Amino acid sequence: MEYLSTLQSPVDDLKPSLFELLSEQQLSSLLPPTIRYLLALLTHRYPRYLLRILNNYDEVYGLLSLVVEKYYLEHFGGSFTENFYGLKRERVLSVRGGEVKRTQVAVPAEVRERLKLKGWDVWKNLAVLVGIPYLKRKLDESYDIHIAPSAGLLMSGGGGLGGVEGRRYLDRDALPPNPTVKQRIMRYYKWFLRHVYPSLNAAYYFSILAFSLGYLFDGTKYSSPFLWMVRTRMRRMGAADQQAIDAAREAADKAVAAGAAGRPGQGLSGIFNPRTMYPRLLSSLRILLPTSIFALKFLEWWHASDFSRQLTRKAAEGLELPPPIVSGMELARKIMAEQRGPLRTLTTKNATAKRSPPVSNITFLPIFTVPPPPSSDLCPICLHPISTAAACQTGYVFDYKCIFQWIEGTHERQEAFMRGEKMSEWEDDDEEEHDEHGQAEGESKKKEHYSREGSWESGKGRCAITGRRVLGGTSGLRRVMV
């Protein structure tokens, strides 16, 4: 299928197939969104320098592509992506049939020089390569912004049954009283986008389809209507083209070497000479493109395959990370110790260990927290196996439902603790009432429930283990893909 056009015309070996041209066009159309995506990622890191470039991306990309395409058209006879596929552009002869097959076989170098793009031909092809795609992107963007969202907004105006009879469509393009010139131009532009551009866009794609079918069945020499307008056709690069490119490169290298040899001590400055650095930088893009394509395909395979997950899992099996260290508030603890006496003790079924709760630096009240679980597979709050893992900003992993309710302050464990129900985490020995006449009254009140409101914080908006405040609330949680 790749050489269908060649099989139909076996004499013309330099005519590329439609599938080669479609592959080149697909690669060329992928470059602008890819560069925009990479620029957006870098802008998040360096917004001060790159934000303006990102906001004017179409103009910046148009200028850069104009410089690159002009260099490749003048030196290689084709655009950047066309040169990657071994294609070139040449003028169409005004002779009958537009072909000189015998001359092409006899003196290919002479024919190449005659059909090579000249100064005016280069600028016409630049208009096709850079100007038309730029206008197409801007028109599509304007249509998506101004026309698609506001196809017609229904505005109720009262009257009738529930205001149904009084409903009308709000015309957002209506001119205000005493409009300015800019507002008038914008109104005409929106009218063009709404009434003319859809038909123009359909004609654009239908014309490309018609020329592609005609080129596929050898009915025309032009693969697109724009090449027909500038009288240029696509060809494969032959031996004469490669020899001419190599000869030009060798001549340029000899000129640079001769200039550097004639000026002793300036060899390093010759590398950064604009006359040599500009061609070398643009020529290096021929190597950068296939390298970047290979890197992107490798990264796509790496993230899509199960090999990366298995390798990451094996590397993390023997890695035991210690829990994050939370620095306590010594001053607040001293104040609480002086005012409220000894703090809570941690009691478990098997053993009893003392631990001090974190203290709020605003209210100076102890914060209700839970101890880390004995296993990383268990949720520290509900002590059940984690089904939907979510990481807090402190580094601990919880079940998403539990930590979400905990930060919202609605978890049943928090509510039970604040109601004063018996909890195994903190024994409230200091809040038991002991009168000076004996222990009987204290023992009887120990069994009653008392509210901890005003003497404890429930942990709302905080990490359930460390008691640190979670920035952003529940939006600060991050789901963990296991």
C-alpha cells in the first residue's frame, strides 16, 4: 500500500505515496500541541518567565516555525518534518504534462537546480506551511470561545404559566448603545464565525479530501489544494539531492575551518559565531526529532506496561520508611501541665503505654488523635484493611472514607470521644471528680459520661495521627494508586 502510486506509475520513482504524505502531515500536526504541553509544564515551575510566552503561544510558535521552515526550505528543499521523511518540494514545469523524464534520468543534478525553490517560491510555501495553519488554529480557537458556548442562552422574562410564554433567547452579540469601533469589528467577526466559517471549514476539508483521492489514483500531481495554488508538488529526495546537500555542508565546514585558522586564538569564539551557530542549531533538529520520538514512545510504553509497576513494587518491598517525626509544642505542654495536671495515658488491650497528645497552639487544648496502626495494611482510624488508600500531607495513609470524615469532623470515633464515651485511647483520670471526703463519689461519677467540649479538640481539619492541620481541608488529600 505504501508504494501504490509508484506501482501505478513505475517510471516515476520519486513520486511519494499518499500514505507517506499523510504520515508527515500527522507528525507535523502533533508538534504544536506537544510543545504547548511541555511549555505548560515548565510554566508551572517558572511562571515569571514563561507565562507570557504561554499566553501568546500561537504567535511565538508561528515565528519560530517561520525561522525553522525557511532554513529547511532554502537548504533542504522541504519543511522540517518533510526532510525527516526524506521528502522535498519542487516547482512544477510549465511544459506539457509537467514532466521531463528523459532529462531527469540523464542529468538529474541539472534538473534539480532548475526545479529548486527560489526566493519567491520559498515565501509562497512558507505561507502554506506557517500562515494557513496559524489562521486555522486561531479561527478554531475563536469559534470555540465565542460561538460554541453561546449558541443561544434561554432567558426567562415572566408572564404566562410559570413564565413559559415570556421566555426568549438572549442575544449576546447585540451591540450596546453608542458602540465603539472595536465592538463593531467584534460583532462582524462573530457574525463571520457563526454564518460563514462553518461552510468555509467544510470546504477546507472537502477540498483536501478531493485532492488526496485524486493524488492517490494518479489524477493530479498535487496532494493538497494549497500546493496547487503555489504550483509546488511533493517529491522524494534522490541521489542528486543528497550529493548536493553533502557538498554544501562540506563547503560550509571548510569555510568555518578556514576562518578559524586565519584568526589564531579565536577557535572557541568561532563556535559561537552567529554565522555558524545558527545553521548548526537548526541542522541538529534533524537528530533531535527522531530521538525525542523514541523517548516519548519509550515513556508511553513504560507507563502503560506492567513491567514498570512490578519493578517499582520489588524495589519498594525492602524499603522501610520511618514514620514522620512530629515536633511537639513544649511551651504549650508546660502550660497544660501546670493548669490541668498530668495528661492522658494510652491504654491498649495487651499493654498500657504513656503518650502525650499534641496540643493546639491557638486554643492550647489537647487534640484527639489515634496511634499508628500495627500494620501498614490497616487504616489507623477504623483498624480495618484499607480499601481505598488516601495519603495525608503528613505522609500517613488512611482509608479515604475515614480520613475524609475525620477532617470534616463527622467520624463516629470523634463524635463518641467528644460525647465522653469510654475510649481506649485516652483515660480521663484527671477529669474525674474527687472530693476531699473520699473516693466514693468519684467512683460513682467515673461510670457516667461527660462531654469533652471545651477541654479537647476533636481533630477536625487535622491529621488523625499527628494532629497537624491539613492545608486545604479534604481537597488536600491525595488518592494513592496501589
